[in-house]
Amino acid sequence: MISEYSVQQEIEKFNNTGEGYNWTEFDVYDLKDSSNPDIIFEGSTQLPDNMDDAIWKVFSIGRLYCHNYGVLF
């Protein structure tokens, strides 16, 4: 899932040129640290915020993921 929706190339482009969104890498949490046994995957990232449309880009990727995997968004 993470590799399918990876923004690693965009991260590298921004870091090298300053162009594009200021994405950060997704951090996957260790499930042994979870207090809820029903959680099967947990993680976070900082959302890009350097352009007016950055948040909309994030939501469009999120909606695509949810549609493809049958997750409510």
C-alpha cells in the first residue's frame, strides 16, 4: 500500500530542486506499541503545506486509495 501510493520521487525532487510539494516520508508505527488490538496498520506523515492546492492534492490521493481499497473516507 505504501509503495503503491508513494511520493518518494516528489520528496526527492523537492529536496533537490525546491520545486513541488514539501512532502515528508510516511512513518509506520510498530504495532506492538498500539493500545488497540484491532489496529492492523498505523502511521502518520506531515501534510505538504507550501502551496495553495497542497492539501487538495493529499485528499485526492487519499480518496483514490480509499476507493481502490474499499475504505470509507
